[in-house]
Amino acid sequence: MRPACSAADGGGAGSAFSTNVDSAGATGDDMTMKLQLVLFSGLILLSGCMARYGESGPQDEDTDAGTSVAVWYATDRAREGDGGTNFGFDDGRDELRFGIADVSMPVGHVAGRLEAPPFKAPAALADPRWHVYLDSVRPVARDAFVAGLRDALGQARRNEILVFVHGYNTDFGLAMRRSAQLWVDLDFAGVVAAFSWPSAGRPTSYLRDQNNADWAAPDLAATLRLLVDESGADRIHLFVHSMGSRILFDALDELARDRVAGDPPPFAEVILAAPDVDADIFTASAPRLQPLAGRFTLYASDSDMAMIAARHRAGGHPRAGESGEAIVVVDGMDTVDASAVRDDLFGHEYFGESRPVLNDIGLLLRDGAAAADRPRMAPQFRPGRSYWRLLPPES
């Protein structure tokens, strides 16, 4: 199954990652660029039918059949009613609220797949026997959320939280289902949480998503502050995809202002998958945020079409999610080139669809294994830079 492909994240006013591109005086190269973007957008629109609701074909490997997953969510989406696959949560803005999303994994779930009805089928066709299924959403008050989360941590195999922050073109239902899939496929021993900002969940709403992402950063900061101060978790990990990276960096900037020199890092692992952030801005911002976590790991790819489109949108400036000649390497941060293990149509969803990537992240979270100690990692060297390349399994 291929879930919604995130198109490229660009820049927007009000963010640390804002990018302004002058469209005046278009040249032949500009027109070529525009034609490429039109083609890419058309493919994204087509994939909106295939990718978000990709076919649930024959199962070839069973994992945790029939698992029920509680996703502890925070969201600043508006809610109108409680119906549909998103239980009333849309792309409007509202105050921060909390709850639990109950997601069932199908019998015969295959790692790296987000099983769903074929194409953009009516929600009524979703079947928990075959699909990753959002069963229910239970909004709770803030204090009840904290109390329930602490109880859940007490019953988990590990007193740890994995917080997932989604990217562009992701509605509430998809964010909850993806969070549950990651929890299962990573074999995470703690509790899974998600921060869902008001993405429209439509490939045509990129600029709207971009603005809402910038607006949501203070609410993500408030959510992370709550988890650090009140959850009682021993370790909190952050897993962020695509446009979610710009939200996270702005949120971490806010948290950094509260810190006192010598404070221990509030987060353990921070995983940045395909971040659509200007590479130069990322390189300048990362060092001041590194004291907030035990380790940052960046996954990048040279076959990520979303990153290629983003670079064009940004006037040719490389993105942090790209590898190749422009690969981002920051002292104290692990950079992993995942180009060789992409397993989705546009090369942008490898964080949840590529089994080698899932296995690598699983080792990182479960064992805290350094890149040098994880299998299928090959050291790479460029002038003044060293990083890692994740190799595909031997056939």
C-alpha cells in the first residue's frame, strides 16, 4: 500500500524556514521548471487516489495480527461534528486539545504497508479485517490526558513515548493510522503519541498547509513541554516527516529559550525523515538545537521527487532531505542516505514504507544503537564530510 505522497514542503512567511521566490521575469529555464512542477503536481493528484488508499493486495508477511493501538494525540485542528474517517477534524485552526485515537491493525498486516480500501473509495468500504482502521476518537480534558498517559506508560514494556509529527497532505485520520502503523512496524515498546496540525490532506493545498504549519509551532512546543514536564516518561523520542520538520524546529527554538546551561536534554532520539527545509538554514539551525536531544538522525534521499520539486520551488536551493552532492552533514548529527532503499512511488514515504529504513529506525529506538553498530550501514566520505549509506538487503 502506498499512502498519501507528500509533495514538497516550501517556505512561508513567519517561519524560520521561510523562502521567497521571485516569479517575475520568467526565463526559459523558469518555464521548464514550471512544466516540471505541473507534471509533478499532476502525478501527485493521480497518486492521491492510489497512494492514500493504495490497494491491500495479497499479504506476504504477518506482523502482530489484529493489534489494537491507542494513539495519544494532541491537535489544534478545528472539529465540526464527529463523523467521517477524520471524526470531524478538518483543516481549520482551533485551540490545542487532547485525546486518544483507537486504531486497529488488520489480521495479516505487512510491515511497511498502510492497508486501506483501493482508490478513493467511500469510508464505508474500510474494513478492520483488511485495513488499518481508525475505530474511534475519544477527546479528553488536559488533566485526564496526562493521567491516562501516565497509566498507559506504567503498563507499557518501556516507560517511553514516541511522538510522530506528520507532514503536508495528511488529514487527521491518516495521521492516526500512520502513527499506529509505525508503532507496530518499529516494534516500539513504549506508548505512541501524535501531534496533528491542520493540514488539509489535499495535494492542491500546499500553501494553506505551509501557513498552518507555521501557525502550529507554538502548539507543538506546548505539547512537548507537557510531555516532558508531566508524563513521567523516562525517554521521549521525536519522529518527524517532511513539512513537520519546520514545525519541530520552530517549536524546539521556543523550548531552547527555557533552558538553563547544563540542563539534561529533554528528548532522546530525534528522527528527521525527508525534511523539506532549506539545507543552509537547516545547517545553521541544527547546532543550537542539538543540546535538546541525545541524538539527531537525518534521513535523506536523492530519489525523493518531493525534495526535487521543493528545490525548484525554492529557486534551486537544496533541501535538507536531499542527498547526493548537496547532502547535509552537521557535526554531532548522524546523516543517513536512504536512496538505495526507497520503496514507494515518489520516494518520499520511505520512512514508513521501506522495511530497511523501518528496521534501522527500530534499532535506533530500541537499542540506541549508533550508526556504526547498525547492520547494512556503509560509511561514506566527501571532502570535509562523513555520513552513512543504508544498503538494501542482500538478495
